[in-house]
Amino acid sequence: MTRPAAVLPPVAADVAAAALDLLPVRLRKRVDGAVAKAAGWPVEATDDGVLVRVAEDTVVTLRVTAGIVADAADAVCGCLLAPACLHRAAVLSRAPLAAGAEAEAEAVAGEGAGPTTGPATVTGEGDAARPDGGGERGAVPASTGDAPGAGAAAPVMPLALTPVQSAALGSLGEAATAVLVAGVTGSGAVHRAELLHAAHSARLAGLHRPAATAVRIARRLGEARSDDPAFRLSDLSADLVELLDLVRGTAAALAPARRSYRPEGPLRLHGLFTEAIVTASGYAGATVFALAPDGTLRTLSDVAPGGPERALQASGSPVPGGCALGLRDLGDGGGVILTSPTVSPDGRIGGGGQVRSVRATGAGWHDAPLAALWERPPAAQLAAALRWSAEPADARAAGGDLLFLDGTVTGAGFAVTGGPTLRLAAPDERPELPYADNVRLLASRPGSALRLIARAVPDRPDRIHVLAASWAGHDHRTVRADLGLRLLHRSDVPPVRDTPAASVADASPPALPVELDLLRRAVERGVAGGRAVAAAAGDGELPRRLRAVGLTTGAQRVQALAEAAADRRHDVLGRLLPADPTGFARAWLAAAVYASAAAESLLLAAWTPAEPAAN
């Protein structure tokens, strides 16, 4: 018996790539058109997977193991050309890519809750290292030259690569460069297949982080081709920066596949908040952040195959150890004592069979020990978060990118106490999650005093992504809400005051220089349209404007990008030589890294209070 209205399950990357390999050349050229048609094929759920009805006499059957289509034999078409048929290849190409439960447990950034980059783990003892880099940019930026306060992270000394690893990195670099040259508009199923093949070879060679990044790029290309609202060009640009940086042979490419968990003594935790996790590749769940006695953050999570609805379900998963306390209960001011827990170096708690737990007294955000998190100056918190993002992915501590801010809602935005005025933004705008509605409601209450947990948006100094909030309700009791899990109503927030608090200045949010924003758009335009668009858009106006505001290194970067995009030389006989894709990719990478590092530097400058003038 079948149930209608099912969705395609995640498919292992190597299975999706292998389906295209089976196609003859004449059919491979038609894959993109078939994928577009596959969007209209009805999908029906079965006991062990789904059926995709192509026609009355043609059905593609997908069998699921542990939530994904893990083997080529689990994808079967009933037509005469199977398995080398367009039906099977189109369905597998349209399905979301599964990076594997371990990698997905780490993948939150751009994915996770929308563009969020926070850490997540699957409750258990053997979670993956952050092979995907947490969605952050590459760790070895080019010099930002004249960017105020900009500083490149210390370069990671490369380790010796085996010949197999070097070849795998080379294949990844070629595949990523081909995507960059073609752009989103020119990258089809074949480009995705080449990325997935290279990723599979890299994973077999022990290069787990670049492999996971390549799979994520392929997944984002699929989102773009299907007009998925979750697609963000900036996220794809960041992933390409990371992969092109990794293939240069840095030690980060050799990050281990799994983290080691060490036993720890009794651990007292005060729950802080719970974050909804939803990825584009079919995984969802929840992560609770809690404070340990030493002042560091710990995380407990439940992430598994599923849709946005699973985020709320997972938030009710029990804390390991049998104390009958749910993750969301812990995050909503609860407390717990764990005995014999296992903890990873970055603060993630495993759920081994030896762990035991018992309820304990929790704390409010205005009570010790949690209140201390809001005592650090905002600029110092931001500086620490930016340092965190520049660290190697496997060295980042849990919650190192979180900001703990007090302030007041004004007509211009959220006036941070001791910091700038900022716009409140949703980290995820999927309609299934209440982030956007909740943030909109809070921002519509001028004069309201809020205590927030948020993340900075490095290339948008005028805003923060809000994850959780606390305020005084109508009866003056403190309200505390995880904005991704609970839909707020007007009765939950105080009424609009006639005027904002008199002590709050109605200042405008900080903004990047227009010229730097134009440089960032030029970088993203190259990703969207490829080399041809970058060459057509290149002119001398932007370099001139960058020099005029003192960003001379940025002017050099964008000029080099324009020259590399337009470079088509001729031989001595006047024949056009092949384009140099590697040179274009190198110039694009330099411009992208400069734009990111300069934006982060200016972001920090915008958050730093001006020193009082000397008498």
C-alpha cells in the first residue's frame, strides 16, 4: 500500500554520480532537461523507500537504508534501457545529496538553520570531524593590504601528501575550477557528476574535509538549478573559496574523518538555548547549547534524516543517561549532571552506554552562571568570533561564534548596549521554521529591552542573525524563547510604546563602503555567470573607485580578476589559444578572500566604540 505526497530521500553522492556514468554520450546531453521534467513526476512513499511514476508503465523505485539511498542497486527503473536510462539518472540527480550522517551532523552553515554556521552533532560517541569546515571560508586568506585592522590567519604548514592524495586534490581542483568557469548558469548535471566523482576519490584517499566541501558545492548547484529558495549565492561562493583553498595542499585537507571522544568526570550543565537544524540535503534536528562549570560551552544534539518538521521532534529527544529530560527542556533553563560522559575536543557530548544523568537546578539568563556571558563588551565578543572562524575547522570550540547581546529596539534597529545599532535578521527563512516571523515581531516593538543570543554576518555589518531572545512580558515575568522552535504571538511581547527609550540613540546601522560591496558583488557575479560574465562586466571604474577610498589592494585584486577573465591570447599564427581556467580561478580566489577579510575587518571596526576625545 502506498501513501501519496512523499519527497525524494537523500542519495549518496557516489550513487548519484555513477548513474550519470552509465549514460551514453547522446543521453548525457539531455540530463538537465530530464531533471527539469522529473520535478513533475509524482512520488509515492512505500514501506522501504519511494516510487517515482514517470509514466503508466515506467516507475523508478528507490530503496532507503538508514534514511538514504546508499547503493546503486537500491535505485531501479522499470524501463528497457535501465539502468543506463534517463529516468533513473534524472531522479537520482534531482534527489538531495547525502554527505553521510557524520558529515551532515557537522554541516550547519549555510546549511543548518539556513546560513547558520554553528556546530551540530549526532548524539553518539563516534561523530565526524568537521570535514566540511562548518561552512566557513578558507583558513589561509590572502593579504588584505590596506583593510583597516585586517590580518590574515597564520598559514597552515602543509603536510606531506601521498601521490594518491595529490591526484585526488588535483581532480577536486579541476572540477571546482570547471564549475567556476561555467558559473551557476552553465553548470549542469555533468559538472555535478565530476564534482561527486572527485569527492568520492578524495574521501577514499582520506581527504574528508575537501570531499565534503565538494559534495556541498554539488548540492548547492542542484538547489540553484531547481530554484530552491534555500539557495544562496554567497554560500556557494564561500564553499568554492574553501575548496580552492584546500586543494592547494594545506594540512586542513588532511583533517581526520572522525573525532576522538575522551571520558570525562561528572559534568554539571546549565542549559542555554536550543537551535533548530535543517540542511538542504535532507537532515534535520536540534542542538542544545549548555554552559559547563569551567565557563565553556557544550553541545548535545539529535540530527538525522528528515525535514523541517523533525527539528521540533528532535528537540524533544531525551538527554543521554535516562534522566527523562528533553533537549529542549535543558535548553529552556534546565540543568543536568552527567556522570561518565564522553566529550570531544570541541565540547560535543556523546551518548555512550556508560553515561548516566540526573536532573539539576537550572538558571535564567540574568542569573549566575549564565549572566556572565553577557558581561563581555560586544566588540570583544565579535573579535573572538572572527578569530574562531579563522581557526582550523577541527580546532573550533562549540559556540565560539555566538554573541550575547543586550539592547533596545528602536525605529532604526536594535541598539546594542555598548555597541552599534543593528538590524535583526532571521538565520533561516524557510516557512517551516518560525525564525522570520519571530524576528519580525520582536523588531516591531520599539522601546523593548531584549537580551539576545545571535551570530554576526561577516559580510553584512548592519545585521545579526538572532537565535534566541529574552524579554520582560506583560506581567513583568521573564520570557525566554528559542526563535527557531516556537512561534511567538503578539500576546507574548509587550505592546508598542509611544516613543523609544529616551536613553537610546536612534543611530543608523553601520554599512560597508559602497566600493567594497561592489567588489563583493563582482566576486559573486563571477560565480553566477562564470568567466564570460566576469569578462563582460570588467572595466576600470571599480578599481578606480577602490583606490579613491584607499582600498588599493582591493583595486589590484579586481583588476587582476578582470584581466584573467578576459585573457584570450593568440599564437604566432594568430590562432586563439585555449583559455587558462587555472589563472582565472586563482584571480577569483584572491579577490574573494580579500573581499571577505576586508569586510570582516571593517565589521570589527564598526563594532568598536570610538574613544572619547582628549581634553
